[in-house]
Amino acid sequence: MGKRETSVTDKTPTEPADLVDVFYADLVRPLGNLVILYAQAEAALLDLWVALTGCTEEEAQKFLGGPRLKVQEQIVARAKAASIADHVQELTVEIENYYNDRKQRDRLIHDEWYVSLLTQLGKPRTRGLPRKRPTEVVWGDPEPIDVWKLARRFRDYRRLFTSLSHFASRRNG
């Protein structure tokens, strides 16, 4: 006897198989965590700017999308003015680290992913093309442990930005 035909009304599995090739399997969970934790850290930074300035979320988004150095300088200046000066040194270092890690995250999210067929057969790699100005192609060899570490750092940024936002809101409100 043949197999029974299935229809669209048949029950689907509760968890579908990964949609990516098996070569990327070890990177699926760490990249998923990275995506979520980055989004949470970005939202916490936005909330911090709102707490420091009293602006709207829309205004904060526009500001945070501006030139990196200006954003960093203004956040630190506002933190000093908001009477959370005892956290300014940590904030200064962590904002710098955040933006550096954000570049690394952007590479993982926006670069082309492929599987090496030459030097390290079957190894996932990335290839980043210049987006704004002529530069060299950026090659990457992402390892799951490194992606996990990056995701954890975004979790730590979220915690810092959230706590400073709360602290600044209490001082200002």
C-alpha cells in the first residue's frame, strides 16, 4: 500500500526543521539569541536617551541614528548632567564597546553567508561588501562560541542601559 496523501489541514509539526543548510546548524541558536538581545539592547539605549533628555521615542530614534561620535558624546554629557556621574566612566566605556560590537553584529546580519569549498571544506563563512565607501571586502569565519559571547555582551548592555535609564528617571521624576 502507498503512503497516505497529506493535505494543508493535517497537523503541522510543533517545531519545524531548520530552514538553513546543515552547515549552519551550530550557528542557528546563537544567531537567534543575538538578534533578540541586540534588539533589546537597542531599545534599552533608546529608553536611556528618552530618560536623559525627556524627548519622544521618535526623536530618540532619529538622534541615535546619527553620527556615532556625536551620539556617544551627547549620551555621556547628558549622563553627567542627569546626576548619574558615578556611572559616567562605565557608561563611556560601555557605549564605545556597544558601538564596536554593533559593527560586529551588523557584519553577521548583513554580510553574505556561504559555505567554504576550498580551504575549510563545509565551514560557514561570511563575505561583506562595502556599503558606503570603497573599501576592501571583509571576510569572516564566525564560530558559534564567538556569536554566543557577542549575544551575552548585548544582554549586558541591555542591563546597563535599563538600570541607568531607571536611575535617571527616578532622579528626574
